[in-house]
Amino acid sequence: MDTDTTTVGTPVATKASSRGLARMVARVGQIRELGLLAVLAVVVVFVGVQEPRFLALSNIGQIIQSIAIIAIVAVGETLVILSRNVDLSVGSIVGLSAFASADLLKVHPSLNLWLVFLFGCLLGAVLGAVNGALISYAGIPSIVVTLGTLNIYRGIDFAIARGSQVNAYDVPESFLGVASGYILGIPFLIVVAAVIAAIASYLLRFSRQGRQIYAIGSNPEAAQIIGIRKARIVFSAFLLSGLLSGFAGVLWASRFALVDSRAASGLELLVIAAVVVGGVNINGGTGSIPGAMLGAIILGTIQSGLEILRFSPFWLQAIYGAAILIAVTLDALITRRVGRLLTERRLR
């Protein structure tokens, strides 16, 4: 009887322990997001006291619209990082898509805008698919592949541009009006970013593919054992990351009008920092889209605050790097602590 009781009781205890661990991880995530909101409030108050025009509604609107483009790219980067990979080429994809789409309109000003956006999305998807194929099917580490394509895609951008640029007067006003437009009184960019984030968040939480991304990030070997096609999921994550970066590139061209081969240079560091600061574990498996969006809002606000206070742009790079280091260190400490608690519960 004793043996039977132990055999039956162990799975029940394990399930209870797993549920307790899940609640603990969820609570940690909530606390972290509350901490990020507190940081955001401190930044806004500090910069607002130093420079009151920072709090002007017009300036806040400009900040949010700039953050929206970062947030769209961050959604794709989140999918990649959750699968235990990283995409360093997103900035180059945004830049290449921005220049290519703007140059296309410069040559064919009567072209339908839907076709321009379709072109940008397809271009980004193809570039993302190249990354995904090399990583998923050739077995090359993502950091190596995307570090290489970061420079390759930027080089293609330089080759196409040949030192030229596309100005506001080179493209139709209707194109420039896309990024500055409104839907029911809300800036178009904000609506688009919110819709994309909501759809991605829903799919990650409730779809089979979303759960598979988390499973691959948490334990790739176990995921393959239970029949999850890791290569296909990882390939899809990079393809979607490229597609969203391509879409963001067209929006970038619409918003900033002046586009050259240097467009979106360094954007990848800001995007990765936003995702990691937002609670997405750099080692994959944990994190959420809302957290990444919150990270984008915080870093975008810091960027705008430093610019309005006339700090050197080099401080931005230092802050992004420090944010990544702090977030990764915090994730490591949390993971270690949760692992110890899980081990203690199993030994009871």
C-alpha cells in the first residue's frame, strides 16, 4: 500500500508544484512590469521638470508615434528571442525596406500605396526567410547569421542608394500622410502597433504555434522529443520578424520622409534592449508581447528625453547596452532563484 500511495502521489505533487511555479513566474512578471511603469513615471517626471515642453501633448504624441515603429519591430524580435535565438539584422531590414519602398515611389509616383506596403513586407519577409533558412536548416547559430546579414543587407542598401537619398518632394503627399494620419482621433501608427501587438500576444498565448515557440525556447531537446518541428517554428519566427521589419521600414519612410542608406542604423540595439528590458528572457522560453511593448515605451521615452535635454547621442548607446546587461543579469538571478525553489519543492 505504501508503494502504491507513493507512486500515485508523486504525479499529483509534481502537477501541484508546476502550478505553483507557474503562478510564481506570473507574479514575478507582474512585479517586473509594475517596476517598469515606476521607472517610466520617474523618467517622465525628471525630464518634465528639467524641460517642461517635454510634457506638451504635441511632444508626447510625437514620442508615441516614434515608439510605435520600434514596437512593431520589437514584436518580431520577441518571437525570435522566445525561440532562443536573436535577430541582429532588423535595423538593416528596416533601413533597406525604407529606402527601397521610397525609391520605388520616387520612380513610380502613381503606384498604389497598398502595393508599396506589399512590396516592403515581401522584401522584409524574403530577408527574414534567408536568416531563418540558414539558422533552421543549415544549423548556423543565429548570432553569427544575423551579424553577417546585418552587414550584407546594409551593404545592399548602400549599393542601391549609391549615395543618393529620397526627399519629401520625391514622393506623393498621400504616402507622407500615412504615418501622420489618424483613425478616430488616434494616430494611425499607434493603432497599427497596438493591433499587431494584440494579435501577436493572442496567438502566442492561445495558438498551438505560440505554445510551441515557448516550448522550444524553454527546452529545445524536449520539444523535439514530443514532436515539435523546431526548424519550421524557428524559420517562421524569423520570417515574421523580417516581414514586420519590412512593414516598419515603409512606415519609417512615410514618417521621416528623408531616407538614405543610413536609415534605421543601430535600431537593432534599441529593439533588442526594449525586448529584454520588457522581460523577455534572452535565453528564450519566457516573456510576453505586452512586456516588450512596455520596454519599447520606456527606452523610446528615455531616447526622446535625452534628445530634448541635448545629451550626446553616445549616451543613448551606453544606456541601451547597460539596459541589456541589467535585464539579462536580473533574468539570470530570477531563473536561478526559481530553479532553487522548484528543486526544494521536489525534495519535500
